Amino acid sequence: MLTLFILLLTSFLYLNYADAKTTYFVVHNSSSRSEKNPIAKYLIDKMGAMAGIIAIKSIIILIIPLVIWTYLESPFSIIILLLCLNTAYLFVVLNNIKVCKKIYPKYTYFKRSKK
């Protein structure tokens, strides 16, 4: 059960990173009007794209201890919650990639680093 929890928590963190990366691309290359989350949109408008996205995603870092504590109290419940959250974030990231491709048809999420 612990291995599954670690895998799901890691996936959740990675999907949040992917959401931030693709959201930044969309907002940076179009406008904050593309952001559907009103809280994130407000922060992006007030702080700029990078700072606003970092601010909204910082909340994830703050809840990690709560997630771990919840696992210690009720492993099954937090695993179900993480499965639901990961599914939701997967669809968010896939939608963001679709929007990125509308803005820039050659967009690829996994880019090779330039040497």
C-alpha cells in the first residue's frame, strides 16, 4: 500500500508540474484569458505569468504534510483521493497540451534539449 501511495503522490506532483508548464506556455503565448481557474487567472494578472503560476502551485507544497498525515490515518481514503485527483489533472494536462498545439502546431511536451 505504501508503494502505491508513493507512486500516486509522485504522479500527482508531476501532473501539477506538467499543468504549470503547459499553463505557462499558453498564458505566455496568448493571454491570461486562456486560464479557466479564476484564482489562478487573478494571480497571473496581478503577479505575471511565472510568479502567478508559482504562487498557485506553491499551495501543493503546503498540503504535502497533510496528505502524508492523512495516509497515516486512513491509507485507503487518500489513495482513492489521489486516484481521483490524478485522473482530473491528467485531463487538465491533456487539454492544456491540446490548447498549446492550437497556439503553436509544432508544440511537443517532450522537447529535446538543445546542445
